[in-house]
Amino acid sequence: MQKLSIKILIPVILLLLCGCKKVLDIEPTDKIKAEDLFADAEGRKSYLANLYYQLPTEDFGYQLQGFNYNGSDVYGSGGLLQAMVTDEAIHSEWGTGIDDNDQHYWDQGFKLIRDINILLENIPQLNVSDEEKDQLLGEAAFLRGFAYYGLVKRYGGVPII
């Protein structure tokens, strides 16, 4: 009985492992491929604009907009008042202030660095002038350095990826 179940089980497993390859290798239709995005001048411009938008604003009034903050109920319900970001008002939608005070600098900082690295990986394959490649490389290097600066300023030593 046990030999029979093993003889049936092995072919079934092999069939399942080999049978779904074409079904699982479907290209997504809702995403732009990197080579298509960077091949177009407007695509490069939009991608760079998004990178600049994600940069943290390094001043004393820094709020959640940097690192591409997507908003919350607080922002959608009338914006910020000075009382909302000081001890004059306590807002439960912002958490306790103890465990939710990092404002996601760590993960959003490395998301920005990942997005910059995607640009850097694609620059050598671009069909543009050397001058434009140098411009893109320079901007990407600055953006990555500034993103690391924002992380180091908040956390000290950070891993370089």
C-alpha cells in the first residue's frame, strides 16, 4: 500500500511542478518596464521628479511630506496646525507618540535609495548623449548622498546598499 501511494505521489508532484510554468510567467499589464520608462525623455523626467519629491526636507519644520509620505486622515481633514505638532493637542490618529514617532524615516529612506539605484542601473543602457548620461549620474549621486545623509543624521551609521 505504501509503495503504491509513493508511486502515485511522485508523478503527481512532478506534474504540478512542471505544469504551471506558462501560467505563472504572465507579464503584468499595470506596470511600466524600466527600459520603457527610461527610454522616453518624459519618463526620465517624471522618475527624477518623483525622486526629488521623496527627499526629506532637512529643516526645523520637517513634516511627513519627505520620503514620499502618502498622507493620512490628519492631512485629509484640513491639514496641519501648529497645535497639532506640539504638545498643545493630542491626536489619537497619530499613535501614542512612544512607538509611532519615527515617521518611517528608516524604511522610506531605503525605499528612496532603492529607487535611485534602479535609475543608476539603467543609465548605462540609455540611448542618449554622454552629456545627458553624466547629468543623470550626477543627479542620482547627489540624491543618493542626500538620502544617506538624512538617514545618518537620524540613526548614526547605516548600511550602504
